[in-house]
Amino acid sequence: MDGITNNIVIENIDYTGWGYENVTENPLDMKSYTCDNTTSLHLFHTVFQPLIFGLVFVLGLAGNGLLLTGLLKRWKNLRITEIYLVHLALADLLLLLTFPFAVTQGVAGWVFGDFLCKLLGLINRLNLVCGSLLLACIGIDRYLAIVHAIPSLQSRRPRIVHFTCGLVWLLCLFVSMPNMVFLSVAARDDDGHTRLSCTYNSYPDHARRWKLVNRLFTHLLCFFLPLMVMVYCYTAIIITLYQSQKSLEKQGAMRLALLVTLVFCLCWLPFNISILIDTLEDLKVILVDDCHVRTMLKQTIIVTESIGYTHCCLNPVLYAFTGVRFRRDLLQLLSKRKFLRLCLSGPRVESQRSVSVTEAATTTTSNHYF
């Protein structure tokens, strides 16, 4: 996470989940100017972002928890895309569990010790990258199921899907492990008060290089690569469905394919643009010597990061809750709770002609595209 911080002065934010550095004393970037216009940043760190992160945490925990519970109840009978959804929900849940620690650091400083600093920094980074790559895998799976239905039957088997997900987790772990080396807890002066900060305190020279590489991975693995895969796969799916004969279902499926790609782009594009500008400024490709501009840039990073993390809440809705089969299983699961029986006695599951997100990607002979 970039936004939560324990410094009240303008900061050079490291995209690690926990790394934040003071511009006035930054040994990595050698910046020497100090900005006095810091009240708005303090409010963003201690009020705005904790509020947004708290809301995302509650909604994401509920949505992904229900999704994971519903899928695990029929673990042996999961369809192909549902296996990807299990891994996606797990990645989102683990990412969400780091939010309270990040919010605490923004409000009171890091009080959890050096071990949790390294561990939670790794967990945050690992699951952020993994979640984005799993979205690309879901797009590829749907592409194979709809565009190449017959040729893809051999590659779309549960064992191969589990193996693919395992490779994704290992790749994400590999690119996230260096964070544990460079993250550590150190005391920093905060408006006359000493507070602990979990940031890139270890091996400063190497940490600066890793910071730049880390941001490159952020742009590539967390946004541009998944976006390109999704655009290609869903475009091919839309073309294939457009050429089919089932007009009502294909229209709904095409709208949903566009929605999935559009939501991902809207959530993460502003944040990637913001940190790209910040990185170019760090490398002195862009010169920003005005305190007001730098303050606005940091505020923009905080806001766009919060927008990006809302995608954790939207994943269950986009990829599962719109599916007929999952809605039916969810209602059955919730109806077992006594206090929900009256509320759930009225709703009826929609007919099998409804558009289903999960079933489209996993059944080539079904009447559902999505």
C-alpha cells in the first residue's frame, strides 16, 4: 500500500504496502526541500483513507468470505472457473487482512514489531500481484471455453488449473520476497514526536534500486499485463458471441464482458498513472519543485489507491454473485441461519435462461454464455 503513512510532512511513497519516506530526510532520493502545507495530507492519512479502507475491509471480507464458503462447500464438484475463483477470493481475503495494520500505522505509527513489518509487507504485495494475475487467468479460461471450446478440453482440467494457480502463487512469491529483506522498523521524527515506521530502512542503496524495480512490477504484473490479456480475451469472446444466434443471452454476455474489463481499468488506471508520475519525478525525468503540486500528487496517490482497492469488493459481484448457480447456493447457505429465513423466504432463484458469469466459462454445451 502506498497511501497510509505516519509522516505529516510531504513524503516519497514506496509501493510496498508499508514503505513511506520523509522528503526532508530521504537518504534514497536526496531531496532537500520541505513543504509546510501538510495539514491536508495528515487529514487524508488519518481520516479519509482509514474510512475508505475500513469500508472496503468490511464489504470485501463479507463478499469474499461468502464466495469462498459457498465454493468450498462443494470443493470436489467445482467447475474450472470456480477453481480460479477460490484462489482469487483467498488472495483478496489475505490482502484485506493487512488493511487494519496499515490503517494503524497511518494513525499511530508502526507498533507491531519488525517481524510483522516484514511478514505483512510480503502478504500485502504477494496477494495484490496474485489477485491481478488470477483475473487474467479467468479471462484466458473464458476465452478457451467460448472461442476454442473443443480444442481446449484437454487443457481445461482441474489438475491443470490447480497447477496453473500454483505457478501463479510461486511467481508472485518470487517477485515479492525482496520486500522482506528491505523492510524494517525505524524511528522517525513526526512533527516533534518520534514514531516508528515500517519502511525500506535496510540496505538503503539496494533498497532504492528495488523500489524502482518494484514499481515496474506493479505497472506490469498488477495492471498492464492483466489488462491486455482481459482486453484481448474478452474482445475475442464478444466477437464469437456476436456471430452466434442467441441474441438475448449474447447481448447480456457481451455487456458483462465489457463491464468486467471497464471496472478493472477504472479502478486501477488512475493509481497507475499517479505512481508513474511520482516515479518519473523521483528519477528527475519530471521536475516538481512546487510544494502545492507535490502535495496534490501525494493526495492523488492516496485517493486513487483507495479507489483501486475497492476492486476487492467488486470481484465477488462481477465473477460470482451474478451467476445463477452461485446465487442459488448462496441463498441456501444463508437460509440455514434462523434470523435470515424470513428474509430469504421470498426471493426466488432466476430461471436458467439468466446470464451467468461462472457457468459461461466452464460449460461449453450450456445455454449460458456468462
